[in-house]
Amino acid sequence: MEQNRKVQIVPMNGDHLDEVVELERVCFPDPWSRNMLKEELENDLAAFLVALDGQGAVAGYAGLQVVLDEGYIDNIAVAPDARRHGVASALLDVFCRFGAVNLAFLTLEVRKSNTAAIGLYEKFGFQWAGLRPGYYQRPREDAVIMTRAFPKEESL
């Protein structure tokens, strides 16, 4: 993938499932199953997006759960050959713009050793909010809880 290549962010649908399942398998030691992802497509509280490259292939995806005015980012995954080309930033930007208008905050967990992801989240205004010891199982590792608040101006 070229450094300046743009991706198109669109809502995930059933046509993307096979590619997203493969992305899960490549990116995570405990990947979500096809059925789990399919259920999220039917979940009214979930918003899942895919980043399509110039050929229409899934270069990355991200999932968000919204409960009242709280947003929980489930996953952000980018194909290995598409990393460091702005795919994760493009996906995260959509969620942050949505959050700025509709949410009090966005939160997520990330492996403590995933310094690249932590740096990306910090660039988007997320701050460390805590630690979940032993949250990840394979390999066993702590999760850093990161949150970005969207303060609303008080009306007079």
C-alpha cells in the first residue's frame, strides 16, 4: 500500500465478513468468530466500519459499542501490509468525530506492550485512565485503559 494512498471508510456489512474474519485471525491471538462479528452487524448499539483500499479490499476495520452517551471501542485492526499508512487513523477519526457530537467519552483497552497503538490513541487525545492486570490471556498481559472525554459546554 502506498504511503499516501487513501482509504474509503464505510459501514461494515455482510459482504465484508470473510475479509474481516481473516483480519481478526491475522491480527489477534483470540480472534472474534464470524458469528460474533455477524451478530454485531445486527446489534443496534454497535457501529462497525471497514476501511477499503483502492481495489475495494478490506485494509482495516473498527468496532464501537454505544450505551447512552458512552462509547466503547472494541477493536481496531489493520492488515499487516496496510499498517503505517493512516488506516487506523482514518477509522479512529470517524469514531472521534462521532464522539465529539454524540458522546461524553470514548474508551478502549490496549495491550500495555502495544506502544504504536498507544501512541496513536494519545495523538487522538486519549489518556491513560487505568490498568486491567492480566486482561489479555495469549500472551498474558495487562491492558491499559485509555479514555477521551468530550466535554460539552454548559448552557446558560
